[in-house]
Amino acid sequence: MFAIESVIDDIARQLQLDPLAVRRANFYDAPPRNTTPYGMTVEDNVIAPLVSQLALDADYASRRAAIAAFNAASPVIKRGIALTPVKFGISFTATVFNQAGALVHVYKDGTVQVSHGGTEMGQGLHTKIRQIVAGEFGLPVADVRLSATDTRCVPNTSATAASSSTDLNGKAAQAACRTICARIAAFVAGRLGIDAGQVGFAAGQVRAPGFNSPFAQVVADAYRARVQLWDAGFYTTPKIHFDPSTLHGRPFYYFAYGAAVSEVAIDTLTGEHRVLRVDILHDAGRPINPAIDIGQIEGGFMQGLGWLTCEELVFGPDGSLLTHSPSTYKIPAVSNLPPVFKLRLFDNANSEDAIHRSKAVGEPPLMLALSVFFALRDAVAAALEPGARPPLDAPATPEAILRALNGGTLT
């Protein structure tokens, strides 16, 4: 992504066009411009309306004009702005890993325990799984508890990676819940002499025509009637395939989209820079937990900001890594947060049957920080001749900015 965005930025500067115009000209579109180089058809293409909405909401056009006027009157401080899009494929490209299992137990007091193959590392996976399970049984989330991830319960787990853990483990847990719910519904329907499809689960109750009973009471009755109240669920991502010998196929179930506008300022004498404002619009489908998704997008963006502006790897003469600890390696801090940081979720249900029509949020937001790098490049270009293509390296440290201002050398 970084490489091709650099190419697009160079083309725009050579032609003295707004880089956003060149990016828009290269979006996937209607057939035949809807097929990736590896042969996958882009079906749920929302990048054009998403970018248009963000450009309007962030007032991109007028801000670019205002920045040009500011730069014309400011010999030392230069500002830059960039809007960069993201299209990120979701699934393991190694097809075999796109599988997951879960084990769900309903106890006779009406509480539920879930085991699944995902690892909670602060990304909110367990919270989302609890919400999914609670929703299937119509219970409050407090009645659902998670056991530690353990291959004694769910074997052959795939790595918690590729931003796919909620998609995979959520669907597996949902499958187990629906099997149990079907048994409970059949039990209730048999007692009432109705069709099982008339039995529903909501607000802690089991409901049917002329029947409304607490979930815990129905479960206790089902237990006494020897109804199985536990089951395993299994899920494999559909539609995906990829031939590594031809590099063709459909390696991704769907794409997540997003875009960011970043505005920056640089000091042309020292190379110091500041991120002044960031606007993000990101596609999380129908989010299971918007608060978690927003936090993940903010965190992913800041991680990308570090990657592209301060996390410089320095190697010794013998090839050893010298920036190996917090004392030598710079990561973003609270002070690096932009003073204006606006983030909204794009209204777009997943066209594929992902869990609750949501979309994965994890890795995709990292790439939103490309907008910061290209805003810095825009600011450097403002200090050079029209049409200049600044030789700015990543990470765009103050030293890298000074080198770019001086034609690639630090003087």
C-alpha cells in the first residue's frame, strides 16, 4: 500500500494535480474495472462514496486552498494535507486457517459458558463473543462467561491474527448456540403443541403464543427432560480459495474500507513536525460493539503514525539492531495525539454473511496513517519547486524531513 500510494503521489506531483484526484481516478469501478490483479472480483466497492463523504465532512477542498494560501505567506512553517483511502482484504490468505470452533454450555441455572479458539489480547474479542452468545439466547451479557482459551476444549485453533478472530470464532459460537436454541425450542414446542419456529428468545425470556417464561426456568425444565444443553460449533469461511502457484483466486471473503484526512505542519529549519488534525471515516460494517471498534481504529491509526513518523530502525556495522528497547526506539506517546481527532464509522452493512454483517477491525486502520506521511510529503513539497517529488523516507523523522528538503542529503 505504501509503495503504490507513493507512486500515485509522484504522478500527481509530476502532473501538478491534487493527489486525491489521481487516487479517485484509480479506484475500482464498474466492470471491467472491478477485478484485482489476482483475479478476485471486488463486489462490495464502497470506497468512492466513503471518500466523497469524508472529503465533504472534513472540508477537504477548502482546507487545501487555505493551506496553499498559508504556505505562500509563510517562509519557514509549511503545512500539508492528504486524504488517503484503504481497501483491506479480510481472511487468512492461507485458506486452511480460515476455520474455528467453539464450545457452548448452558447450565441449568440459565447461565452460559463459552470456550472458543481466539486469544484475547486487549482487542475486545471476548467482549464481542459474549455479546454474540447473549444475543442468540436473549440474555444479558452478564449471564455469559468466557473460559480461558484452551486446546483441551477447542482443538486445532487458528492463530488470532489477520483481523479475523471475531469473524471466525463468533460464527462458531453462534452455530453452537443455534443448535442448543433449536433443541430448547423443540422442547417448548412439543409441550405446547406448536411449531418450533414460533418459539423465540428475548429479554431473558422464552416466548411463544400464549407462553412467556424465564429462560432459566425453561432451561431447568429442559434439563429435567434430559435435553442436551451444550454443543460444539464449527465454522469455515465460505467462497475463499487461492492457488499459490498461479497467484490467482479469491483469498479474501470481503474487503474493509476506510479513509483518513491528515493535516500537518513542519518547521523547514529543524524538520520538526506536528499533526494538527485527523479526520477518519472507517467501514466496520454493522459493528457488534462500536465503542470497541472506534478504540481499535484510534489505536491502529496511532500505531501507524509511529511506524511512519518516528519508529526508526538503526543497525550497527555488524548488522545488529541498535534500536532494540524503549531507551533507543521511539514510539508514539500521548503528546503525539492530534489536537483535533475526529472519527466516525461508515454506515455500510457487510454484503457477505459475516457475523451480524460486521466487518473486521484490527489491521486495516494501521494503513489510515498513510495520510500523515503524505501530508508531511505535501508540506515538504510546498517548500520546493512546483512539481517537485520530495525524496522523503519513512519514517518521516525530523532528519528525514531535512534530507528531503535538501534533495536527499542532511546538511
